[in-house]
Amino acid sequence: MIERVKTAMKELIKSYAARLEPQLYAAVGEKDGLTKTIYEAAGYSLKAGGKRLRPVLMLMFAELLGLAEQDVMPFACALEMIHTYSLIHDDLPAMDNDDLRRGKPTNHKVFGEAMAILAGDALLNMAAETVSAARCSIPAGRVLAAVHELFSASGTKGMIGGQVIDIESEGRAVSLETLQKLQLLKTGALIRAAGRVPAVLAAADEQQLEAITQYCENLGMAFQIRDDLLDVYGSTEELGKRIGSDEANQKTTYVSLCGMEKSEQLVEEYTGKAVASLDIFGDKAAQLKELAVYLTNRRS
Amino acid sequence: MIERVKTAMKELIKSYAARLEPQLYAAVGEKDGLTKTIYEAAGYSLKAGGKRLRPVLMLMFAELLGLAEQDVMPFACALEMIHTYSLIHDDLPAMDNDDLRRGKPTNHKVFGEAMAILAGDALLNMAAETVSAARCSIPAGRVLAAVHELFSASGTKGMIGGQVIDIESEGRAVSLETLQKLQLLKTGALIRAAGRVPAVLAAADEQQLEAITQYCENLGMAFQIRDDLLDVYGSTEELGKRIGSDEANQKTTYVSLCGMEKSEQLVEEYTGKAVASLDIFGDKAAQLKELAVYLTNRRS
């Protein structure tokens, strides 16, 4: 990917994130004396950075579909809250037992296990509070359907289901089929929601919904395989987390099942499918297409 | 309380619970091969019994306000899911570290810590899925407002906030004022939601909403003080959990702050206030009034 496009993509993501973050942080801005620790703990992880990939994707789809950004913003914030809570709980000693996340000590390392569990709970709950408080110009029935789309993605038939398969697969031989199911749920479901929630809010037609779903699912797969590759050849400094952790945890990944060369090839294939699926939107989808190429070619 | 009324109340609660439980259990009835453990773990705690106090209260308020039971049922299920998830997470080693709940091994004792954390997450998420999937005759805008009422009660300004104060108070001297705030949030917020959610769904007027709120808050206080008293003089057999656990955990309770006699007096006062607040509903509120007396005089 040429350097000029890379820079443009970085700037684009930054500009969306810059509009998202003040609204995201407002939810943890509370300073109530007795309960302030929970806002600090939740805020600590919310503010720890990250690419804001999911909410940025959602805002870009909102634009593609002609929605007002402010109408989708509560959902974008909720999506990032859900993603963040899942990281906090994933890092817990009983789960992946990670000390470092995005270059900083994990939540339980700073606030203790009890508060980290509660901070995760609080962020998931906050997501539900945020989307149900939304005052917008979209009919309430559609907002309710979008709430359902979001929480279906984060629940047992989505992200949590993926996490269950992940936990139960540790230390076992895992088939490619199971690995695909795992990734489609664990990482894929929230990325899928980033596209489908605005589609529901905009009452997109079947063809559009299908195209958006295809883009998200293929992007999710390519993104995850890139992640597996980065775990092997990335460096702790660049990624801000332990590398080689998959191997240390005996986790089956695309790389361990298919090898690096085939994995690189799969990234390219999935990315190509993601890009092609948006053809029905014409030029309006140019940025989303570039984003897919940018994200799946990242080196950190 | 005379024996005949007690029996009638028990039967009444049972009949509401009997209509609730099949719908509650349907949410964890999934049998998907790869993710079945999460449904088993969530179902284990959902089915572990308990009084179903919160959803039964909600269904009784729905009846008082003339709502169709089926329109409120998803919220009643969600409320019990939220209550159950909070118990699973409260019992974790990092929190209260309890081995026994409702006479059975706690969730993490059966399914392990990782799965117990996920089962809690899953139930909270399921609550959001359930209320947003509701197809009912109530306008969507009001349903959305009721969703917000529910998750405000379970979040950092409600139940989670109370849990934070609880954790931070352990081993410290706690004032009566802080203890009241703690209880009003930790136990009180969900009981409050049991009344306020149907009020929002029914578009109750200000006076009704205030009366219902008063009933719930006073009932919640009386209920909690009764709980503190039972922890002292109850028996493990009757309660199905360790007794004397408050003292062992050095937790401040109404009993430790005010003594048993004063605590008994407070139960009576709060119960009286709860009962009186429903006067504006006339005879229609007779069962809810009896329920308050029944619940706050319980011996197990």
C-alpha cells in the first residue's frame, strides 16, 4: 500500500476517533465520592487507546447510508464499551492472565481483580444505558431493533460464544472449521455489528444489508489472521502486548494450522472479498474499501 | 402474620413464578455443540431457585397498572437475569469468595472461574437481548424508556455502584449514612426497577410513579435489614448459605450499627411506609401491601 494512502487512512481514522472520544469519555466522567473508583477503572481502559476500529467502521457505514452521525454515535460508543469490557474480562487471571494491554498494565493489575470484574460489568451495562438513552430522529422501533442487533452480536450467539469456544479449545487440537467458527464469533461478531447496526437504523434493503454483512465478515477474518501473523512476527514494543502469547498459551491459530505463507494468502483473499462486496454502493464506498486494505496490511 | 395469609402469599408468589420460569429458562435452552457450556452455566444459576421476588413484584405492578402480563414478561425475565448475574459475580473468589448459594455450590465451584465470569456476562447481555427483542402492544418509545430505566438501575448509579461501595467498605468503619446509600443501590435499585419499569411501560402519572417508587424503596430497605437480621439468627439449613458471613467478612450491617432491637423496629417502620404509599391505588393494591408485610417478616 502506498505511503500516501496509508497516511490518509490514519488521518481519517483519527478524525472519526476525535469526534467519538469526547462522547465516549463523558459516560465515565462522573465524580461521585463513594463510587468514583468504578468510573476511574472503566475510564482507565476506555482511554487506554486502541484503534477504535469498530466505532469508526460504524460511523463510516452511517455516513455511507446517509444517517446523521449524532444518531449513530450512542451505538458507536456502546460498541467500544462492549469491546473494552471484553478485553478487561479476557485479561483477568482466570482467563488469559495478561499483565499488559496496549502498552499499559491491565485493568486488574491497577485496580485489583474485584474492581476489574465490576469495571467490565459496568461497561457492558453502560452500553445498554447509552443506546436506550439515545434521543434521535430515527423511529424508536428501529432503534430498538438496532439495540437487539448490537446485543445479539455481543452475547452467547456472538462474542461471548466465541470466547467460550476459545476457552474450551485451549490446550486441545482444534480443527480449521472450529477455528473459523471461533473467530467469526469472538472477533467477527462485533465487527459485523459495526456494519449491521447502522444498516438497521437506516432501514437498509436486503441487498445492502447482505453486502455490508459480507464486507464485515470478510474484513473480520482478514483482520484476525493478520493478528495471528503479528503475534508471531510482531514485536512487543510495536504491539504493546506480549507477543508469542498464542504459542505460550498453546492456542491454535491460522498460522499454527495453515502456516505463514498460506495465512498471508488468506488475508489477501478475505480482504479482496470484503472490498468487492461493497461494489453495489459505487464510489461512495471508496473509503471503506481503502480502510479494509489498510487494516489488513497493518504491521502493528 | 397469620398463617392463612402466609400460605396465600406463598401460593401467589408461586403462581407468578410458574408463569415466569418457562420463559426465563427458554433463554438458556440452546443446545449448540460448541457453546453449550455457557448455556449450562447460566442455566445452572438461573434455575437454582430463589424467591423470584423482583420479577414477581414487577408482574404484580404490571397487573396493578392494567398492563398485559406478556408485555412485561421480557422485562421480568431480564430483571431476574440481571439479579442472577450479580450473584454469580459476587460469589467469585475475587469478590465474596462464597462456595454456597441457595443451598448449592456456587457457579464457579461447578464451572470454574473463567466460565462463571462469562456466565455472568452472558446473563447481563441476555437481559439486553431479551428486552430489545420484545414484540408487544406498547409503543416502542416507551419500551426504549423502560429499557433505560432497567439498565440505569443495574449500572454504576444503581446496583453496580452499591457493589463498589460494598467492596470499598470492607474492613472499614462505615457510617449509617454510607450503609443506607450502599443498600439503596446494591439491593434497592433492582427492587425499585421492579416497580418503575412497569410504571414507565404503562405511562403512569407522576403521583403513581412516586407512590410506586416509595413502596419499592421502603420495601427494599426493610428487606435488606431483615436479611442482615437473618444472617445473625438464621440457620445455614434454612437459608441455604453460610450464616454469620457478614461478621466473618467484617461487613458493617444494620445490626452491627444499630443492634437487633432497633433493626427490628426499622423493618417495621419501613414496611409501614411501603404499605401506606400504595393507598392512592385503593383496594387494587391489597396484594402488594400484603406482600410487603410477608417479605419483611420472613424467617428464611
